[in-house]
Amino acid sequence: MNRNDFRRWTRVEVRWGDMDAMNHVNNAQYFVYLESARIEMFGDIGLDQPMREDQHGFGLVSATCNFRKQVHYPATLEIGTRVSKIGNTSFQLQHGFFHEGGDELVADALSTVVWVDYAQGKGIPIPGDMRVRLEALV
Amino acid sequence: MNRNDFRRWTRVEVRWGDMDAMNHVNNAQYFVYLESARIEMFGDIGLDQPMREDQHGFGLVSATCNFRKQVHYPATLEIGTRVSKIGNTSFQLQHGFFHEGGDELVADALSTVVWVDYAQGKGIPIPGDMRVRLEALV
Amino acid sequence: MNRNDFRRWTRVEVRWGDMDAMNHVNNAQYFVYLESARIEMFGDIGLDQPMREDQHGFGLVSATCNFRKQVHYPATLEIGTRVSKIGNTSFQLQHGFFHEGGDELVADALSTVVWVDYAQGKGIPIPGDMRVRLEALV
Amino acid sequence: MNRNDFRRWTRVEVRWGDMDAMNHVNNAQYFVYLESARIEMFGDIGLDQPMREDQHGFGLVSATCNFRKQVHYPATLEIGTRVSKIGNTSFQLQHGFFHEGGDELVADALSTVVWVDYAQGKGIPIPGDMRVRLEALV
């Protein structure tokens, strides 16, 4: 997995407070960074919020992160994202974490996201216009 | 997956601040809860801190969580943990999240943990006494 | 300031992840604990959420915390709260942090809270029934 | 209080996850931002970590924040800092939060910091070279 595998990038400034008592960035914080990457990507496909006014929106159903290198403050991370699978009601994102300007994979991750009708509490088919934009990020 | 699959339990009081702008517990927070479960389990096997004075300690190398039900404040969660695999330098934990007294699986998770020599920065064999205690949690 | 100064109590289990790279509970986390205390106190005076459906609700306008002793995981804190001032549109809370069962003041704090019409974006007089319940916590 | 009152600036990218269930940046998060400002300022006066190897370092003893305007993702904040008081063992910082390029005060804050001998657990006089650099930030 390298930088060429990804279609869009999110820049994250590591905060001192992102570190834990082990003096490195805490594992849960990587999922906060991934959330920033997803939220930005939702913007790319036409959603400026995770949920629209009609209460349709994206819900995260699964997240995995593989931690390869410890990260310490100060650092700037670049998170690459690509759409790695598109189903009827859900899609999968693959992510790679790199130091700004670096080529070593610091962490990699997968997120599975469902298009949800929050009023009904269930997954529904991804709208056609979003699907087209998701396909552009494969 | 049900309550009988797990060997030890961690109780987590959900804080109002654990919720995000979607008005449910944020996904990254589940990994904070899982960390609490791991830290407690490390105590069971003889470590009261993630790293000992000789700089040997546990390092998380991978974490996955499947989010099945939204959780809202106020709530008390019980996180079940069992050892699902033991290798030479690493082991895997499986976790289930339930509401206090409830039987519905709210989320489930896997964590892979390596026994690390932090000074050398590499995985080393799990000490025999820890291995025995890990086996008791299978 | 001692335990007798307070009218209601909130119990907080310190999580390992509340600690920072200094290996003690991070300062910002005390404000998360204070938020838990406020949210519980809002329940006492008839609000189960910070904002009601009419978009009237409480807004925090100022918070101060004095850190007297470092706190380390594992710990259970008890946060005492009393209403220390009631104005027309706002009130002030005073808080004391103690270890469970302990009498030493670990930290103390003040919060100033305004009753807000979020639709108009401005403070409005505290409703009479809430004022009565606030007075019971002086 | 305006931009001219401050001597150094810290830039903070608001993360989506910094918001809470009220859909605005959570109050505790402002203290995380202030910590970033302090940590950067410690760098200005010769400390690249909050604690040196001799276990002397800075400890926060008090923090206050006045919340004037709600902040929502996406936003970039600029936090101005100046040294507002210097004592024998402690100093006070004053901070102002502004939107990037904006002149409206979003929040303001005070932090009181003590120079601590962590081994002895008590405040000690601020070293002369640090005092000189603190004076340059008045």
C-alpha cells in the first residue's frame, strides 16, 4: 500500500493532547482522524453534514485500524482515502496514514459505511448521484 | 455471540460528552472503552500498567469494531472480553458490548496485542507466566 | 471548601484514556467531568437534555477549574455541586472534586450557565419552576 | 480585548469530532486548544516538552475560559497568547480565540502555570533564562 493507492487526502495536525500516558498518539485518536477523512469525503460526494434534513445520512458500521508505527507530537499526518467497494446500501473506504511528505505507511484502515434512513433506522439504497461520485473515488 | 462467550467484564458509564453531533456515542469512543477493557485485563495477567519498568509491555497493533446499535447517554455498558487467539509474540481479544443487564449485542470488536520490547522497538515472546494467565481467559 | 459545602454529587470513574503524556488526568478532562455534573444537575431541575424542544436550554458561558492534586488512573472521583449564585438569566455553580470516600479537595471549579433561547441566540429569564429548584440547591 | 493584545499565535483546525451533541464545539475542547497554545509557547521559552529530564517542568494550576460565541465545524481558530503576570514560581497567560482572519473575540481565557519540581512535588523559582523569555511575551 502506497500513496498512489489513494484518491483524496485529509491533513491532520496532531495535537499534544492526542497523546496518552504511553507518550504516543492514542489508538482511539486514529479513529477521530479517520472520521475527519470521512467527513471531508462526504463533502466531495455532496453532503456537508453526516445527516441530511430528510434524516437520510451515512452511518459507520465497521472500522478497523492497523497501527504500524507510533506517532508522537509534533506531527502532521496525511490520510489517503479511496473507495474500495460499493454495494447497494453500503460502501467501504480504505485509508493510509503517512507523515506529511513521507512515504512510510504509519497506519492503514478500513471503514464500512451504510446509507441510512435514520427515521426508519435501516439501510437504504445509495442515491444514484452519490453512487456516481463514489465511483469516481475508486 | 452472546454473554456466555466472554470470560471477564468491564463496566463503562457512558458520559454525556462521549456523544457527538449525531447525538449518539461517537465511534472513536468505543475504542476508548475497549482500551479500558484491555487495561483491566492486563491487570488480570499481572501488569498494572501497559508498560513495565524494563520497558517491556503491550502494544496494540490492530483494532476492529462493528457498530450494531446506536448508544445514547445515559447508559451503562458492559464489555465482555475473551482471549480468542494466542501466538508466540501476540494474542487476540474478542469483545462484546451489551447494555447493563441486557442481552442484545450492541457492538463487537477484535484487538490484536503484541508483547513489545519498547527499547528495541520490536515484538518479543510473551513471558510464560503471562501466557498461562492468558490461556485461562480463552 | 469541604464536602459539607455541596448539595448534590456526581460519581466519575476515571478512564485510563483520561490521562495524558504527563501520566496524570489531563486538565481538559476535568471539564468533561464537570459537564457530567451539570448534566445530572439539569436533570434535578427538570431538564433531561441541555436543550428542550422549544430550543430553550442551558448554555455554559464561563468555566474555571483550580487543579490542586494530580489524579491518576485508577480512581473514582466524586464531584460535589451547589448553586452559588442565581441571577435573572444566569446562575453559577461551585464544584469540588474529591476521591471516593476522601476529604481532600483535589480540584475546585466554578461554572456560569445562562438560560438561552437558542433560536434567538440570547439569554432569557430562567423559568419560575426551574428557579425554585435551583434555590433548593443553594 | 483584541488581536493587538497578544504576542504569539497558535492555529487550530477544528475537527468534526470536537463538536458535541449540541452541534457546537464542546467546552472541554477549548481547554485542549489552550493546551496546544501553551505547549507551543513552552517551545518559545526553551522547553520542547512540558517536563524536562530533571523532572522540572510546567504544571497548570488554574484555567478559566469565557465562551462568547459558539463555534461549529468547519472552522480554523487562531489563539493569541500573552504573558499577563510573572511571579516567583508561577506566571499567568491570557488568551483570545478568533476565527482565522476574523476580529471578533470568540472566547477568552486565563491559565496559571507553575514551575514544578515533579520529584519533590512542589513549585520552585522559574529559572532566570526562562524568566527573560517570558518577559519578552508580556
